[in-house]
Amino acid sequence: MSPDVLTDTPVASAMTADWAAAWNRHDSDALARLVHAQVDFVTVAGVWLKGVEAFRQFHADIHRLQMRDSVWR
């Protein structure tokens, strides 16, 4: 099965759109609602976020600081 079959679905498309909308609003609560409560998320800088609250807080912090003007396209 090709990777496109797994990701090119209405659900994946909706989740991608929801992620972009939350990111562009800089809404860490909405971003957190898109991940599992026990998420393990490693940032591009190698920071390991364990759990949804760590994920939410990290994204709240970066969107308040260096990502405040970022746009997800």
C-alpha cells in the first residue's frame, strides 16, 4: 500500500486543514486537541514532549515568541 493511500483521505485532509487553521490562529489549545493525550512529540530542535499538556505548553510558548508571525501553508 502506498503512503498516499494512507494519507489521502477525507479524515487526513480535514486534520491537515484543522492543524493549519489552529497554527495560523496561534491556538495551542486547538493544536493540542489534534493529538493523543499521551502524545510523544519530538520537535525539530530535538525537544521530547511527553503528553498533551507538555505539547500544548510548548506550542503556546513558541507561538507567543518566535512563531508569533508564522503561517502554516
